[in-house]
Amino acid sequence: MLVLRSIFFALLLPGSATVLIPYFILSRRGVPHWDAIGLPGLVAVALGATILIRCIVDFARVGRGTLAPVDPPRALVIRGLYRYVRNPMYVGVVLVLLGEAALFRSTDLLLYSAVFFLVVNLFVILYEEPALRARFGEPYEQYRRSVGRWIPRRNAMKRAGLIALLLILDAPLPAQMPRTLSANDQRARDIFEQLININTTGSSGSTTVAANAMAKRLTDAGFPAADVQVIGPAASKNYNLVARFRSTGMQKPILLLAHIDVVEAKKEDWSVDPFTFLEREGFFYGRGTMDVKDGAAILVATLARLKQEGYRPNRDLILALTTGEEGGSDYNGVQWLLANHRDLIDAAFVINMDAGDPVILNGKRLMRSVQASEKVYVTFKLEVHNPGGHSSLPTNDNAIYRLAAALGRLSAYEFPAQLNEITRASFARWGQLQQGQLATDMAAVAGPTPDTAAIRRLSAASPLYNAQLRTTCVATELAGGHAENALPQSASATVNCRMLPGTPSDEVQSTLSRVVNDTTVTVSVVTAAVPSPPSPLKPEIMDPVERVTKRLWNIPVVPVMETGATDGLYLRNAGIPVYGVSGVFVDINDIRAHGRDERIGVQDYYDGAEYIYQLVKAVTSR
Ligand SMILES: [Zn+2]
């Protein structure tokens, strides 16, 4: 039936417009005759007719309707040619008419084409568009905003020639063709683009600008202005955004966290402009695309989406977009909020976008990490003082030699291996992804009585495994002496340690003194530790993570202890558990965070937005 209806209306409407009416116009001046078979005219007619047929087919196949206003499609047709312009069918008719005018060298037909186009324009603007808006609502609005009425937007234009060819050959459109994004993807992309284009570096940027822009996104989506705050210490140009999605539930809120400051980026170091959002060959480029404006944009998009869907969480959701994580800002936003507005961000636990990335290895989506713990950062200074003297009269007691000997002993020392709930779980899951000896050793260290030989092999196999197993301390800076012809009066070295959570830093300090084994070498603290207890792998977070991961990606969930540190440590130290659960896959062999040409995969971004949306729903609807 639909086929017959489609053919009937095709003959009736475009048929009249392109055959019947032109025939009457031409025959008014006698019998129409082919004046000359102009190739351009023929091509225009053929192209126009092909476009028409393609549209009618899409209307029937996708929209389950016909081109007639009395029998319209039941679904919004945004596929095929409708991805490039909103009215390809009329474009087809006008092309046919212009071709006919050329073929018959008829100025009357040319005039008729112009009148037809004007009338159609009025019809489209006055009737069709309001009707579609009323019929399809927001999805149509999104479509109208992203696709032109008559003229394809820039990206589509470039491929116009190719499209014409494909149409004639009726070939399927290749996958890399610009696709029409879903309304949710489009919103997530728009927010991301806006955020990347705002410079938030410590030197020349401002997180206040970014926080205000994101605040507007939320109030536009329906958040009451009173629940969206842009705050920070007076006189700072780097404010934070804190917003609350209210519920009627009594459980403690969940805090969603991302920082919006970024590491410096010099234009001359990059092959593209770091502060201009760019989509190229399947990647989004720009400073912060990976660290971690992707996460910030996804959180804003998620809350806007949930709000517009009328979602009711069973507990409050708090969004905090903070400054100062990268150290370039005048203060740290998370620390400041904890000290000054703890009530605003106090939560049962935190989902942090800045850690726990799902991992791609060799082009394959390998695993979903959850950062539940991080090592604790502490820095010491080893120092030797000496009376010194003339370098022509050396003595046995030399500050540089003493320090060098002390560092030699330190380099040979290894802190004892120690596993905790999280590293045991990581090795157990990693082991399942490995083969051979590595798999056996990982399973062995994950067991209740870790095998010392396995520990030794794993430590030797990779600095990453070694750092998971023990506290590490390493010399990072060296200084000494004051003149080339003088005995050194002092020598010092910086030793940076990453302690397993729960290790007291004075214990590490006394271990260093013992290993150095020289009372003239003093060991003092340069940067004190901020304790960061591991966050327990509780079902209220791990179950939803497992569920959503299985549903969307079907890959293993691996709890991890990060060897670096994030803002999460301040929250952990304040007694709020933090789980790093980013949604965006990163290729572990192509990590460009803090580096040049920072980027993430386009599809990875959209998938990440969907993941976080589903995760946020899962943790607030149990
Ligand atoms: Zn970061």
C-alpha cells in the first residue's frame, strides 16, 4: 500500500510540477520541440530526478509515509539527503525545472522555476516548518539548528561532488560521512566545544568564564538559579561551579567532580590551535580534550539531559567543576570548597572524571578501570654540610662524596611489597587479561599469601607493576658546591616518594635515614604528605559500574590504585570516598594529556557521555 501511495503522490505532485505544468507552459507557444540537447540541461534533469527518487524512497522506508502533506511520514526523516539540507525534495524539483528550461531554451520555464521556488519557500516557512515543529518537537529543533534549509553547511558542502556521484550510482553512503548527531550527542558536543574554546590556563585564562558558561547551560536546561553557583575567593579570576540537582530522597548526595583548569599550551608547539575546538579524522583536538574538559562537558550534558527528561534521582546530585588541579591557578578549588563551603559539596561519595579511564590497547577496548585509591605524595631533602676549604687541599670528608654514597645506598634499596584490597583486585583482574607467566604471577600476588618469587618477577617486569606493589622513593634533583675551585660546603638531593596509602610519612623518613646510614646526612620534609585513604569497593558504586559497563561495553572492570595523585586526595582525606570513573576511552599508547595536540576519539567521547548518563542514573535509582 505504501509503495502504491508513494508512486501515486509522486506522479501527482512532483509529476505535475515538473511535467504537466511545464508542458502547458511550453505548448502555449506551439508544440514544444527539443531545441538542442544541451548536456547541462540533461545533467540537471537527471540529478534532480535522482534526488527526488531517493527522497521518496527514504520517506517510505524511514518515515513510513509519502511526500504529500495529506499523507506525511510518521517519523522524522533526517537520513540520506536530509542529512545535508532540510528540503532536498524541492531542490530536486527545482533542478529538474532548471534543466528543462535549459533543454527547451525557455525563459517562460525559467520564470516558472523562480516562481515555483518562491512559492515553495513560503510554503516551507509558513506551513511545513511550524507543522514539523509541532509534530516532532525537540528532535526537529535540533535538526533544524544543525542542518540548513537549502544550502548544505560547510562540512557537507565539501563532499557535495562525491554525494552527487554516489546518488547516481545509488551507492551506500560511506561511514565517515558526516552523520546527523542525536540531540543528546549534539548537546554534548556543543558544550565540549564551548568549554575547549574558553582558555582556562593559569597564565592567561580564567575558569570563572568557563564556570559561568556551564552555569548558563544548566539554568537554560531548567535548573533553578539558586541551585547553580559560581564561587571562589574574592579577587580570584578562577572560580568554581557548584550545582545541585535536587531530589526528595533522604540519602546523602553524590558528588560529580571534574576540574576545568588546564595545563599551559603554547600555540607554536602544537600543529593546531590548542584553544580552538577541532574535529578531524575521528578525533577532537584541543587543550583539555583529555584532561579533563571532556569529563566536565559530559557531566554538564548529563545533568541537562536528566533535567529535561524530568528525571527524579533518589538522592541529590552535586556537580563541582573546580579550578587549580593542574597547579597553575592561584588556589585549589576542591581544597577551598572543603574549607569554606563543605555543606555545598558534602557527599556520600564522589565520582571523579579525572581518573579511572577505560583503556584501549592496540586498537581494542580492553578494560574499564575504577580508580579507588591513589598513592600519597611526599618529598624529602637529603642534605650534607661541611666546612669546605680550598680545592687544592682536599680532605677525606667531602659533602658531595658523602651525599653520592648516601644516594648510592638509597638506589639499591627497595621498600617491602605490600598489597591492599584494591591492588589485590587489580592484579586479579589484570591476570585474567594476560597470558603465561605474567598471568600466573598476577594471580599469585592477588592471593591471600603473596608468593615472593612472583612479586620479584612482577617488579622486574614493569615499573608500573613495581609501583603498585610498594612505596617508592627516587632522587629527582641534585645540587652542591659553590665554586669550581672550592671544597663543597653543602650538597643536597631531592627525593620524591610515592607512599602506599596508609603508610605514615615519618615511617618512610626514618627508613630513609636508616638506609642512608650516615648521621651527617640529614633527611627533612620538603612537601608534606596529605594522607589519602583508599576508598572501599562498596556495592553502591561498584554494582552500578559493573552493570553499566556490561550493558554498554561488556569489558572487565578493574579497580586501580593510581601511582599519581588527583584532587580526589583532599576529599579522601576529608573522609569522602572517591572513585575515578571517567567515561572516555584512552589509548594507553597515545596519551597526550599535558602534551601537544591533545585529543580524544570522537566516538569515544559520545560513548563516554552515554556511559556517564547511564551510570549517574544507575547510582541514583537503586
Ligand atoms: Zn586532570
